[in-house]
Amino acid sequence: MGNNNGINSQIFTSMQTHYSSLLKNGATSFGTDPMSTSIFNQIDRDKNGTLTQNEIDAAMPSMGQIIKDAAAGAKEFALKLFGGKSETNQSTQVPDNNPTENAQEPNGKIDKDFKQGEAGDCWLLASIISLAETPEGQKKLNSIIQHDGNGNVLVELNGQTYKVDKTALETIDTYAEGDLDVKAIEIAMGWDRLRTGSTNENTDYPIDGGTTYEALELMFGRTAGTTIIDDALVNRIRQGNDFVVVGTGSKQPEQTALDENGNSVNLFGQHAYSVIKADENYVYLKNPHDSSHTLKMTPDDFKAAFVSAGIREKWMLEDGIEMPLNAVIEPIVLNYPE
């Protein structure tokens, strides 16, 4: 991941912009995380616990170096920004079984199964699953990632290209397991959120929580829409012309799904699922906790269990095509289930 305890230079740029903005707006503290505390202590030259305007002015030209110096003593915070795992941050939400094998090397394609890690990015992973299930979506999805032959992956998001190096892919263990190109997209998405200031600073990971259509917008630079779950949506799914990601509400749904063996499976509340297809009897879905398995639900249970859908017509993946404004309603933010 580069120098300075593995913090990528693009993160420094994002952090420099963030902290410089705080200083310009007259911030007198940066919170309680280790890196913020270190930065504050370096700027607070008279050590009186507040920042004077002279101290702020003096810090502005050297914010980049100040952040690097702070990073040297805040490795845990740096790992947190990247999606790293501390010993005290262990998740029990994801099933223990690992659905993936032979996923040690990225190849610039989304072509392996994966399992969601600790980060609350079901909104992103469910979108990737929906896209990868079809030739049209896979072609578009693969167009934003490139493998350089040395274990590094270039990811294009939101008009910006991010280089996710081999060390980051090998050492970050709280993002998806399996397809390393999926993990590269997760890392790049976190960097992009930090760069644009669109991440929630109170969450553990910069990709925690998102809308059902944000992923499509950021990956392809085009709008997507949300819609209600009704018979019309089920019929559209049957026609197979849309990418659809659905989300449950804040409570665990009463409805259940069936796995490949006919066993009943509980759904998670506040969680996103990828819709694969539908026929007269069932709607078929995948849970980003484990993309190697397919679930199915009756249309009635499907409509009752989910509260919103992110949708994009496949033909709209072509450049220059926008989703009609009347297809957009208020999004529902999906956080990781508690």
C-alpha cells in the first residue's frame, strides 16, 4: 500500500483536503480518533488545548506532512480507513463458511464468488452481483477495472482512477473474501467517498451504508432509480430487462426464503439483496453474505419482505443514457444489520 505504514498517497490527498477544510472553517478540535488527536497535538503549538488562528495559518502549508507524521503513530486508524481489522472489531453477522476458492490473484474481471466481510456495503456488493449475473452487466462492470499483471488493480469510479495495490488486496481482511477484483472495487469506493466527503465519519468503514442505486451511479456515472415493490416490478423482473437490487426495512422481515435444498432461510433487516430473475412461482435472489448460493421466494413474500428497489434498465448502461426523473423516488439508506 505504499509508504507510511501502508497508507496510500490518495488517502493522504483526501485527508489533507478534509482536515484543511476543517481548519478553514475554524475547527478547534478533530474528534477523538488517534490520527485526529495526533494532528491536533502537532498544530496546537502552545499545547493549551485549542487552536489559535495563527496556529491554523501555520499548519495550512504543511498539512500533507502533518498527516503523514500523524499516520506513523496511528496505524490502527489507517487500517480502519482502508478497511483493516483490529483485534477488538470482530463481526458475527457473516456466515463462517467460505464459498470461494482459488481467488488469490485479481484478473481485472468479476468472475468468482465472494462473501461479504465486516464492512456494511451490502448495497455495493448486491449491485455487483446483479451486474455480474448478465453478459451486459458483466461487460460494463469489467470495463471499470484493469489488472496490471503485477497484482495491482486500477478501478475507475466517479471520473477518478484509483490504483489498488497488491499489498492492500492481500492485507485488508474485512472486505469481501473471494474475488479480489470485488475487494478492489470496495477499497476504491471507500477512497472515493473519502475524497468527495460523502462518507459518514461516525462509521467503522468509509463504505458503510449506501442507497440501493448509489453503486450504479458511482461506477458508471449515470443515474439510476428507485421504485416500490409491487406486481409491476415483479413482472419487469420476469422480463429480464433490468438490474434490480432490493432492500429490507429496519426490522428483520417475517417472511423467509428457500435455499437450494428447500430449507427455510431468515432474511436480514436493513440489508440489500441482488435480484437474479423471476418466473411465475418464485423470485430468485442472492445475498452478498455468500454469492455462491441462490435463494427463492414467492412473489407475495417478496413484495412483503422488501421495502425498496434500486433499478436500472440494461439498455441504459450505454453511455449518455439517463434514467427518467419520474422514476426516482426517495432512497432508503441501507446500513449493515445490527
